[in-house]
Amino acid sequence: MTHPLLKVSNLAKSFGTMTALRDISFEVAAGEVVCIIGPSGCGKSTLLRCINYLTFPDGGFVEVDGTHIGREPGRDGKVRMQSHKRIDQLRPMMGFVFQQFNLWPHMTVLENIARGPIKVQRRPREEVERQARALLARFGLAGKEDAYPSALSGGQKQRVAIARALAMEPRLMLFDEPTSALDPEIVKEVLLFLRELADSGMTMVIVTHEIGFARHVADRVIFLDGGLVAEQGPARQVLGDPQNPRLREFLAQIHEVAAPADLSTPSH
Amino acid sequence: MDFDLLAFGDAFPRLLPAALTNLTIALGAMLLALIGGTVLTVLRTTGIGLLTGAIGVLISFIRGTPILVQIFLFYYGLPALGLDLTPIQAGVLAIALNSSIFITEIMRGGLAGMDPGPVEAAIALGVRARTIWTRVILPQLYIRILPPLVNELTTIVKGTALLSVITVVEVLRTAQQIANTTFRPLEALLAAAIVLFALNLAISQLGRRIETRFAARRG
């Protein structure tokens, strides 16, 4: 392998006088699962949104499989911003899963999954629907094809949202606190599901508060604090033997609040 | 009180065909108003200062003047500008413009209360802005604003009666003609009111049905 699948360099973003991201650099290799943790307001979500340009960063670069998205260094050394059209073309390389699912409420489950590939990738409806049905079956949602999102539980909605992103056949998946809007008893169901996805070899970047999940599933953990990468490394090392005092404090607080979801038992 | 039931009943056979004129005018104006309201709404989100400023002036003018005056302005004004319009055409345009303004205001309110999440999901999938409007924002918006929208459509039907002042022979003008020959204005006008009310009842019932049908898709 010559280059990482995702390369983030010197990413910076401010909102007015508030600096969300100071200078963020990290890489994700193909097949790797990286969890991003950190206190509220540390810039985790902003970072994820800047990676696929839902939020435009002020500085730095994002490369997916060697291709720049958004800001691009020109041959003359000046930074050029790609057109919206170009950015739209590149976005499907990354699947994005939201905390609030963000399904399209006026479309059936099947349409939610099929619309992207049909509209954006111009793939034939028949093939796309076959793929969508297969995804639903794999996600334990067979029979829900014609249901509207309002008829689904939170966990089901999130699985549909993940299926919608996967239907575009992305190179990697970005998850923005995928379980934070779920009822506690459903969190585990979705986490087990994410673990399965990770086991299938999907490259994943997950912003999460589920430290137990990060410990069991992530290859690497990145701890953000104050818009900077405060600590990163293999999950066991970062979570088991944290060096950064802020990370220690953060982990202690998390453990006080809730016992992490038990993921030691396989799902099947 | 002396109410002539016979004259009341006799008015209907002449009013019902006239109602067809109101219905045609109303449907034409509704279609144009929906298109106009939607276009104005989209234009107002562009953030182009001159454009949104001009639309703002138009909105406050239309909201601040009586629709009856607007109808006269279209009837006398457009031919003066060289547009050769029939009274019905001028009337449809006047009502449609008036209603587009109210519809765009309803739509703006609806937009403001809408969850930006589904739009972000579409952006993340690489869906182009135009498709996001036609496939994600507008369908949700229409479902959302259906109740006030139906209300506005009934206002359009009521507005069609105002075209009687620019010689359009619709329900109200027909009722006046009946009254002129029978000398029974109350009977003819009450019959006219019932005919227009029936039209609006049908529209609001239809609206309620659509609302029920789309309830699951409101999210």
C-alpha cells in the first residue's frame, strides 16, 4: 500500500471567533476502524463534517485514496477550491451516517436506499433495488421496504441510514455519534451491527461516546481536545494507558456516567 | 320576512354553469400561484441581495393593497402595457400573483421549521442542489404546509367572485343578473353563496384527505 485511504492534513475550522479545529492531521488505512473520542465541543463532529465538506474547512486538506476533495493544492503552490460539482462527485466515496439518522421522511425505506445510487450514480433502478433489498435483508429489515421512516424504531432508522450510505458503495464510512440519539436498550443492537460491518472489512471513522465499543472494535483511537489531536494510538493503549491528563480525566468521567455497552459477546 | 323559495331554487340552474367559470379561474390561478409561490421561495433562498430585496418590495406591496385594487390594476394596467388580455386572463393573473405572495410566505415559514438533517444527508450522498430542491425539500415542504396551503386555495376560490367587477360572468355576476330580472337579490345572492361554499367545501375535504394520506410521510 502506497498511501492511506483517508489522509487529513492540518485541517482547521473556525466559526466566527470560536475555533473548532486548530490543526488536525491523521491517516486511516484501508480496512482500519478509527474511533474519534473527546469531550463535548472538542470539534469531533466538525472534524467529521469537514472531511466530506458538509462543513467547509478554512484550512488544510482531505485526501481520499490520493484524491483531494474540496481544497486542493495547485501546481503553483496556491490552494484552489474545487467547484461544488466536483465536490458533489467526490462525496459518494465517503458514506456519512448521522446522529439523527436524517432519513427522508417522505420516501419509503426502499426509496431512501435506492434514490442515491439511481440519482447520483445513474445506476439502473432494477439493479439498485436488488442491492437495496439485499442490504435490508442483511440488516434484519426484510419486509420493511415499503414502510415510511416514521413507522420505524430508532435502531431500525439508523440501520436504514447505514444501508443508504452503503448502497453508494463508498470507500469508507463516517459515523457521527451513530448511537447518541438511540434509546439505551437499542444502542447495543446498533453497536453490534457496526462491529459486524467493521469485521466485514469496511474502513470506518466513528465519532462516539461509547468507550467500550471503541475498546473492542476500533483499531485506533484518536482523542480530540481543544481542536487538536491530543492523543492517538492503538485502542488498547490509548484507552488502557492514557498519557494525556485531559484524556485521563475524560475517561474517568465517562466511566462514572455509564458502564460501557458489553460487546464481548458476539452477535451470532 | 319574505323569502321566495321558488326564486331561490330557480337561481341554481343558472348559477351552476357559472360556477364552472369560477372553478376554471380558480384552478388556473391555483396552478400559477403554486408555481409562482415555489419559484419565489427558491429565489428568496439564493441570498442575492437585489433579488430578495425586489421580492420583499413586491410582497409588502401585494400584502398592503386590497386584492380588488390589484384586480383593477391588472385589468386596466396590462392592456395599457400592450398586453391584450381577456378579463378572465387578467383576473387569473391578478389572483395568481396575489396568492403566490401568500403561498411564498407560508412556504418560508414551513422552511424555517424544517429539519435540515435530510438535506444534509442528500448533500453527503453527492445529490446536486437542484435535485435536493425537487426531491427532498419541496416534497417535504408541501406535505408540511398542506393545511395553510388548502386555506389559501379556498381564498383563491373566494377571490374568483371579485372578478365580477371586471365583467367576468361568474357566479356572483350571474346572481346579480338574476336579481336584476327577478328583483329578488337576497335569494339569488344566497344561492350564489351556497354554490361558492360548496366549491370550497370540496376543496377543503380534498385537502383533508390528502393530509391523511400523507400523514405517514410527514416524519
